[in-house]
Amino acid sequence: MTIKLSKTEQRIRRHRRIRAKVSGTSLRPRLSVFKSNNYIIAQLIDDTKGVTLVAVSDKGLKGKTKTLRAKEAGSAFAKMSLAKGFTMVVFDRGGFIYTGRIRAFAEAARAGGLSF
């Protein structure tokens, strides 16, 4: 007997599998991305201390589409991370598929100087 899981439950399962393998340190923190229906939120997390080092959201950013706002958020995140001295990060897509806004954010962050 198989149980039908909702999209959210499937994403949470994927995220748990990813988090079992991905962890951030103080030298190479974890870039965690969350996507809601309206916004995208990203954090740079040191998992050894349990501290958020940098956080950004696309709530106040200008852009006609959500994808353009995600690109702006990615470049802003890269600038903030570089200002704090972080160049290498571990990317945690949060169980979301690597397309659309997640991909736009990641590519903008890479173009801004982050390496992952």
C-alpha cells in the first residue's frame, strides 16, 4: 500500500536527504534557499555554531517578475557575503528543483563572486 504525499511533504523529504549530506562550517558556510509562492529567502548558515551569518530576501527588491527579483537577490547576497569575507559556500537548494527562481538566484550569486 503506497501513501500519496503532498508536494510539500515530498519537498521536505528531499530536503532531509540533502541535509543529511550537506553541512556548513565557519570556513565554508551553507547557503540555504527557501522559495515561497511570492518571495525567495536565502541565508548563509554556520551549522557548527547554529548561527545565521548573512540573510537576504527579495521582498524590497524591484523587478517585474519573480525570476528577475531572484536574480537581484542573488547578486545582493553575493555582495553581502563577500563583504563579510565568505567566497566559498555549500549550496542547499532546500528540496526545491534546480530550475526557475532557484537557478536564477544561484547563477546570480556565482556571477557575483561566490563559488559553489
